[in-house]
Amino acid sequence: MCEKRSPAFSGTTRRALAVFAAAVLLAPRAGLCADRAAGNATIRAAAGPSEIVITTTARVAGAIHSLTWNGREFIDSYDHGRQLQSACNLDNDTPISNETFNPTEAGSARDDKGDTSSSRLLHLRAEPSALQTVNQMAFWLAPGDKSGPNLAKNTTILSDHLLTKRVRIGYGNLPHVISYDVVFTVPAGERHCQATFEALTGYMPPAFARFLQFDPQRGELEPLSDGPAEGPNPVVLAVPSGSHAMGIYAPPQRAIGTTGPTYGRFRFDAAKVVKWNCVFRVRDRGGIAPGGYPFRMFVIVGDVNNVRDSLRALYREFVRP
């Protein structure tokens, strides 16, 4: 059980929320590339010999349904869990267990392969190469459902947890880098001592069978087991030839009671899908404060050399020798 404590917002959280609120309210209305009511949007920008093209859909409540580059699809949007999306899992003042209090951007397990989502898209704005959304996340499990032996702790299908994301293709002089900023808003009125923020995950087709990690000391990609496991180094999944690859990186983000980033990797042979994720964990015996939890990440798309070179550049910017 959590100890009783009055919730408070940190200065960092206030600043992050202010930035996101300003972006949502003040972004220009011209040049939209989206059906905002439906959640369908497409953004694109040149990256080497091709364009990176990102598509959101109403089916997954504005989550990223598709990412293509140089003739290949990078996302396996099979049900409402396999997207490029964000989720969190909290303890609800009881021992934490996987998926049992699990707000998920794209929707719930019961949405399955259907055309609608239990999550609710509240806002979408898109420009030619950037988009932002605000989403009220559904719980992954419906009340009464189980994950393994553990019963869902939520009593509704739609949570009060919000996710704000801002996505832009291209970062500075790095065309293969996608900046990806998220803020999870934990509502007042809930009691949590532990939270796992899957700040971003990418479910990819099984052709991305080559698992790699970036060694920041050597500046090189090296072979990695398919886990399942988490580690401190950025993960890259690639096709065997190396012609297409996707990597994930999050700069150091120090906050009281927060650990991460760590990077997970998974191969689900029966489901014919592979996955990476970027995870942060928050723990506070006095109770996790309601409010915003911001995380900054970068997704890198190209061939393995594009991904390696972009990771080198990001480390030079964010990690001082």
C-alpha cells in the first residue's frame, strides 16, 4: 500500500505540460493533412533515397498504424496492440502485475482486429512532416478479463489517463531521425506507488529478424539476442541484409523516483511479429503524484548504416564525453 501524501507537480512537469499545452492550442491551423474528426492523417519527409511516410488511423484512435520507407512497411498493425504506440501499466495500490491496469493508446484487447477503438481521440493536428495528438486511453483488459492468472484491476474500459504525443520526421540535419515526444497524464483520484511507462513500442513484421544493439563506447551496432530482455543500450531491428532497419533512442532524462530508459526486445514466433520498446519506471512509496510524465525519444529509420550514423550523432548531442 502507498503511504499517504499530498500530490504535487514538479517544476519539470509544469514546464513540460506548459510546452505541450501551448503547442496544442497555438499550432497553426493552415496546411492540415488530416481528417481530424476521424483520426486519419499522413505525414512525410525525404530521407535518403525515399520518403518516410507515417499514417495514423481512426481504427487505432490516432495511434501510428503505418510507417514506410524505401518500399517496405515497418509496422505490423494487426490488432489494437501492434502499432507504433505508447502505453503504461500501474499498480493501483496493489502489487503490480502485467497488463492488469494498462492504459493503451491504440485501444483494448477486445477491440481485436475490428475497425473501431475503445480509446478516444481528443485532438489531432498534422502538418506535412509533423503531427500531434491527445488521446484518452482505453485499458488493455476489460473489467473481469485476466492476463495470465491476474484479474484486471480496472472497473471501466475507458481510462482517465491521457497521452499527448508530438511526432516530427527529421531532426536538425538528421533526415532519418523521427523526434517523438510523449506526455502521460496520470489522473487525480487514483492511488499508485509504481508505474511502468512503455513510452514507445514498435511492433514490426517478422522479416525484421536481425536484432542489434548500439554500443555507445564504440559507436557501432553489434549482435543482440532476441530476448525477451531489457538492457541499457538502444535496440535496432533490421532485415537480414541490413537494407531496412529501425532503432530507438532516448536521451538521459533524470527525474526523482524515475529509472530508465531501458530498451526491450521480443520475438513472438507464434504471432509472427517482433517488437522493441523504450521503458521508464516510476516508484514512490508515498504515492505517485497525478499530473504529466514527459519523455523524449527518437526513432531512427533507414538502412543499418543510416541508423548507426544517426545514433552516433544523437549520442554526440545528448551524452557529453
